[in-house]
Amino acid sequence: QSALTQPASVSGSPGQSITISCTGTNSDVGIYTYVSWFQQHPDSAPKLIIYDVTKRPSGVSGRFSGSKSGNTASLTISGLQAEDESTYYCCSYAGSSTWVFGGGTKLTVL
Amino acid sequence: EVQLVESGGGSEQPGRSLRLSCTTSGFTFGDYAMIWVRQAPGKGLEWIGFIRNKAYSGTTEYAASVKGRFSISRDDSKAIAYLQLNSLTTEDTAMYFCARSMATTGPIYFHYWGQGTLVTVSS
């Protein structure tokens, strides 16, 4: 169960869009549509923002969207706001009832 | 309102054991899978394992890194999930979070989370 690969950091200015990638293998992201994304502010619990690759839980802003192509899933945040500054984690089902997280990406809003 | 509160963390010596609790309210506990995730200081999230709901006989699954040392159980009458940590090592130092599955069936997405309980393993 190797961790999924995410960039350590990304940045963007208010109003812009950014995309965070999450690269796995054909044993997890590549063959399952069970990809989720979490937002975690410092000293807080993670918050589920995307599941089933593209779906948003109730109450999550429509500025968050997800996609997948091959072994790579992506999270896009449009219309960046200061409150989006956080760390984002992807997570994928990895078969045999196991799950694997990415290493996390710190988003800085400039 | 769905609430999850972890407890039982603290300082422990290598080789010892700890039992963490996840006390819940605001939903029918027995209908949902419960998940444990940990986060070492300054590091990323690590899935530890989960316990299925009663419809799936409350069976458990674990990450390879903890299998054989950690065990998850549940008491549906008290709406509490437990994580037993045995043979602790310094690498088990982390914040331990419990989470509830999003739905009663299907993929076990980690929807509602507690605030975590800190486990420190040191001699």
C-alpha cells in the first residue's frame, strides 16, 4: 500500500483556479472510481469535500470539483478564496478492503 | 447532529498498550461502518482500518502496517467504537481520528470525523 503521489505545495491568487493532482497506480486510482478528497486546516479534523471522484457532499461549495484520467485523479478549486488555504489529501480504494491516502498538498492563497 | 469524540490517548511507553474510544451520537450507530485514521506530527493521513456495520457482521479490515498489533471493535449498545493498540512503538506516535462512513452500504467513505486523540509513545 504505497501512498498516492501529490505535489507538496501549490499556490494561486484569489479568484484564480488551481488543480491538485493525485497519482496512483493501476491497483488503486487506475481501476477504481472510489476516489475522495479531504481538506484539513491546521489543528483540525479532515473534511470530506469530494467522493466517487466527482461528487460533493451536501454543504460543500461548488467551487470544488474532481476528475480522473487513468492513474491520476485531480481536484480543482475555482474562484480561489483566502479560506481555501489548507492542506488537501486524496484517498483511493486500493482493493482487498483497503484504502490509501496521498501525502497531502499544501495550498497557499497568495 | 452527528458527533464523534475520541478519548483514551496519552503518553505510553514502547511495548505497552492503549485502548482508544470513539463515542458517538446523533445517528443510529449500528447502521454505519466506523473507520480509524492516524496522523503523525507534521505528517499526512494514514488509514488504519475499519469495522463494518452489523449488517455485514461487524467484520474488520486493517492496513498492513498495523495488522496483528491493532484491533478495532464496536459496542452498538453504547454507540462506541474502539481501537486497541498493542506493542506500541515510537512510530505509533500520532493523532488518532475516528470517522463514520458516509452511507450504510457501498464504499466506505470517511464522512464525519472526530477531533482526534493524541497518542505519544516514548520511553
